[in-house]
Amino acid sequence: MHLNAYYPVDVVNGPGTRCTLFVSGCEHQCKGCYNQSTWRADSGILFTSEIEDQIIADLNCTRIRRQGLSLSGGDPLHPANLDAVLHLLNRVRNECQGKDVWCWTGYRFGQLTTEQQQVTNLIDVLIDGKFEQALASPELPWRGSSNQQVITLNCTK
């Protein structure tokens, strides 16, 4: 997996203070996408065990308390990302007590593959669906267009 950006302190992509990982790779390529640089699966830099360790350390930091981890991109549920995202989320669940996980994907929840569902089983909130420029509104909480759904899957609290 490749990543486009990692923000250890973020207050925009989900509630509270969070760690946010923007992965590379998106087959949806929505018209009007604000993050086109993440479309190629090999854009950005390689996601390494050192970066994964840093995310875990940041989530557990007591100096700057984070509510959780946000996954965006690109698309965290892109086939090229599933193994690494699943590994990261298993670590978050095992090593970062009480942290929630939010994930943005262009895939529809009801159409996910078995492999994608393994990842969503570890996610608290999923924002699904492609960005539709004709349905875009800056007033929508946590999503770019009204066709996208904010789905509560799990509750870590």
C-alpha cells in the first residue's frame, strides 16, 4: 500500500482530534474530486511498518489525546489497500483502547466484497458512495455529496 499523506493531529476529518491517513489508490475517480493526486495506487510513498508504528504511538499519546483514526484517500477499501488497512485496524483495535475508526470509501456498503467487509468489521463509522458533483453541498456533515451515507457500524465506547 502507498500513502499520500498522514496527519498525526487533525480536527477536520471526523469528530474530535484524530490521526488521519490518506491512502493511495482509487478506481472511482469521481468528477470534482478534491484529492485526485491519490488516484494512482502507487502515488505517494510506501506505507511501512515504521509509519504504522507511528500511527499507533500517536493514537496512544497522552500529551495530545486523539479520539481516533480517520482513513481516507484515495480509497482505503481499494483492493490494493485491503491487506495493509486490515493489519493496521487489527493493531488499532488491539493496542489503542477506546479509539474510534472512521473511513471514507466510494464503494457502497451493500456491495462490498468479503475482503472489504473484513475491514469494515473493524470500523465504527463508514461514509460510503462516490462523490457526485451535482449533489455536492458544503453543509453536509462528514460527506461531500448528498448521495453518500454516514453509517454507524460499531461502537468502541
